Amino acid sequence: MTGYEVDLEQFAAFRWGVDARPPFDWAAVTPDDAKAFLMAFAREKAFATTTRRKVACLRTFFRFLVRDGRVADNPFARLRGPKLPKPLPKVFSKDEVRRFLEAPVFDLARRRAAGLAVSQHEEYACLRDAALFEMLYSTGCRISEVIALSWRQIRFDNGSVIVFGKGGKQRLCILGKPACKALQTLRAAAEGLFPDGGADAANVFLNERGLAFTPREAQRRMKRWLAAADLPHDLTPHKLRHSFATHLLDAGADLRSVQEMLGHSSLATTQIYTHVSVERLKDEYMKAHPRAR
């Protein structure tokens, strides 16, 4: 029996009783019956996804009956299932961020210490990755915003960068000292490897052939450094943006300031990170407080 058939049988048992047998008088079903069916699942604390699937199944079934001329109206037409809870974004811990950001430079130092040959292009790739991920975590930018940067958009004198976000909106982002240092090291390497690699108009992030670096290449390189840092392989560049926001709010940053730094047009979009912070606090409370349970 398919899930579709199970849902129809379940509604028939609810409406006419568990001992009822077909044929059923589907034309007798009212919107109140449909609503009562939904409320029964709410009382049983059924998963929202399960309830929504059953409502969708019955809505589709009655739509067929209406089209076939067997019933006049669809009692489920205006009924919507419960809202699905928004999953909390997965974030790095502060220690995980440190391990991940240090991985490219540590790998470069390890290879040199072991006497292994490191080409200019390999060195550039490690320095580029270090600068890229430092910048993502330092600014909270999207990967697409950072990949598109040219050197002229970065102000090393005051540690800031102007990025173009969704809809071409400009915003000012702050660069921490580690990010500034990594970017300056990267620029020096680019100048020594590519013609005009460090020019104001040049892309900040290039691949080993001197072409513009792509988000797909960044994701591929991230997998390498996640493995080197012994971190879950499913973490993505966007998780650094989530981590940026969560760590700021954990440390007491103002929500509206974080909204501005992320480039969110709505404060509601930023508020999900406050939920992450609360969940983290609750976890710590439950682990540590003697009267938590």
C-alpha cells in the first residue's frame, strides 16, 4: 500500500469510523471535517512534515473528485498544514574556525620543514586559500561577493573593504588584522607570479593559471583544508558566514549592526542567528548546571 492510500484510509477512518468500508460519500465531507482532521494530528504532536503531506494528499484527491464531477467543492482547498520549523544554520565553533583557517599555512610550513619542493604556484595556492577563508570569516561576506573583489576595493590603511551584495547594493565590511596580513602576503605573491597580479584592477583571488578564481574552485579547496584540519567535510564557505554572525552575537554584538554587516535587508533574516546563540547557551547550561534536569 502506498503512502497516498494510507493517508486516504486514515482520513476515511477518521470521518466515518474505523469499521467503515467503501464506497464512501466523499461529497459529504465539509471544510470543518478537513480542519478537524488537521487538528487531530496537532493534538497528537505529529511531525509538521507528516501533517503537511497528508493535507497535500487529500487536497489533490479532492481536486480530482471536483474535476471528475463527483463532488462540488474541495474541502481541503483553503487548508494549509503547520509551518515547517526553520533549521538552525550549522556553524563552526571558534576552535574549529582557528584550526581550519590555520590549515593552509601550516601545510605550507610542514612541507618546507620536511624539505619537500614547493613550487611558486603551489605556494600561491596555499596563500590564496588562507587569505580567502580569513576574509570570509572576517567580513561575513558571501563567497560570490569575495570572489568578485579587485584590489582597489580593499583599504589596507583602515582595514576595510567595499563589497557589492545582492541587487548591486554596496556595503562596507571590516577586515581583522589576520585577514589584512594574509591579503598583503597574497598580493606580494601575486605580483611575483602573474603579470599585473597585484594591480588595483586585478582580481584579488586567482587560480594557478592567473585566471579569476571561481566559487566551485573555492568549495573544492575548502574540502582539502577541512580534511587537513580533521573537520566535517560537509561544511561550506557559507558556514563561515553563519559562524561570523553567530560568534559576533555570542560576544554581545548588536543585532542591527550584524544585520548591516551581513547586508540583510530584513532584520528577521538576521534573527535566526540569535536562535543559534540561545541553543548554544542552553546546551552549555544543560551540561553544566546541577539543577538543569
